Amino acid sequence: MRSVIEEIASAEQQADEIRQSTIVQARELTLKAKEDAQQSLSKLENDARISLQSALDTAKQQGERVSADLLAKLEQEADAVCKKANGKMDQAVAYLLDKVTKTA
């Protein structure tokens, strides 16, 4: 039969073993959690980078489309102004010739 002292010593030893095992498990879980967190952070950063690049590409395409539309509109307006000016060219030449001939 075991004595009470032996039982207490055995229980203390088991408690120490459980404590050591728990400490090791806690360290392993902490390391695993850190690794998981780092992987999640890396994935989030990568997803954010991809999302940002997509948004930049979309904005660039929209900017190019707006720019092309604006250039086309300005070209039409310039053509209209030139056409209007060409229509008044004969009158301007006649006016200038009249002024030159009157002063000469």
C-alpha cells in the first residue's frame, strides 16, 4: 500500500507534468495563431493590392474614355469655329482691301 506522502508526491508530479504539457501546448497554440495571423494579413494585403490595381485600371480606362470624348467634342467645336471663320473670310478681306485702298 502506498502511503499518503507517496500519493501526494505522485499527485504533485502529475500536476507538474500537466503544467509543463499545458505550457508547451500554449506555446504551440500561440505560434500557430501567430502564423495564421501572418498568413491572413499577407492574404489581406495581397487582396487589397489586387483590388487597388483593379480600381486603378478601371479609373484609368474611364479617364481615357472621358479624355477621348472631350477631345472629340473640342475637335468638333474647333471645326465649327473654323468653318464659321472661313465663311467670314471674304468679308474680312473685302473690308481690309477697302481700308487699304481708301488710305492709299
